[in-house]
Amino acid sequence: MQIAYNGFGSFTFTFKPAQADVTLVTNPFVSPSVKFKSVAASLVVSSHDGKDANNFKDISPEHPDEGQQVFPVSHAGEYEVRGVFVTGIDAPKKDGTPHAIYRFDCEGIHIGYLGALDRGLTEKEIDALGPIDVLILPAGGNGVLTASQATEIVSQIEPRIVIPSYANGEDGYGTADAIKRELSGPTEEVSKFKIVKAGLPEEDMKLVTFTK
């Protein structure tokens, strides 16, 4: 699979299940400072609602020749589209605002996606996520997890790869430097990240960040 970072909490995943490539996009956004680039996808996953969220108009069908529409996921539940499995888990923000976290399963890899979470996880939420190979979580503060809060969640879940979303300091969010200081172990900076199950770290957890 390949992972690309779009900014804020938005990522583009390209999976290779038994069928043709399947693209999943998380949290497409609206921002005056960071442009969201239009993309074709089979699924779009949203963790929350808001004036800067749910920019679905820039997501087009990935396989229009097959009559396919983009499949939206914005609530708790279990979904499967073209060999990609999505599990949504209710995880309201600390003020009670509706919010969901997700688990994506494909190619034998288990991905945890924490959206715009701004608090620690409960034991129930951790159990619902289950074992996670790749954990994607916010770490820039300003209404989402701080680097120290993100680090605590990492220690609870113990993934093999951690990918923070931090918006490169845009719109008041922090940069990746804070979480780099919090987490020990190897760090890799990439423009796009490719991973297969056999390539997951076996010992030290890896921190992966994206170039601006």
C-alpha cells in the first residue's frame, strides 16, 4: 500500500487488494492556507463535521466506468468496499462533540486512524481498535492531540509505525519536531510512504513524517 499526506488530518491510501487499486481518503478539508488537491477515490472517511471538514466535492469516483460512486463513511459501523475493510468507532471529543476513529484493514495490515481526536483513548476504544500495525494520529495541538498526548496513546497501542498529522505549523498547529522529541527510535521522512506487511518493523517502532 501507499500513503500520501494531504495536510491537516487528511491522507490518501492506495491499497492493492485482489481487485484493482482501491483509494481511500480521510478528512478532506477546506482551508485558506493549505489547498486540498482533488482526488479520485472509492472511499472517503470523515471523523467529524465542521466548517473546515468534509470537502467531498473534491473527491470523484475512482472507477466511474463501472458505475461506481464514492462510498462515504462518517459513523461507527463496519464497512467493506472492494476488499478494503473499515471499522468506525464512536469516540466523541472531550466536549462531547461527535467524532469517530477508525480501523482500516487491507493487505494484511491493520491501520488505526484517530482523525481529529483531542483526548486520550478509553480502554473500550483501545479494545475496539484491536492490534494496530500503523497508527495515524494528530499531534499538533490547537484543538487536537498535543505531542505528549499522542505519545501516551502510542505507548498504549504499541504500533509498529506511527504517522503524525501536524499540518507543518499551518493555521496554528505545531510541527513534527515536538513528537520527534517525545518518541525514541528510527525516523523516516518521505514524500509518499510505501509499506507491505513483510516490511513492517519487527523491533523498534518507526516514526514516519512527510515532507511539506
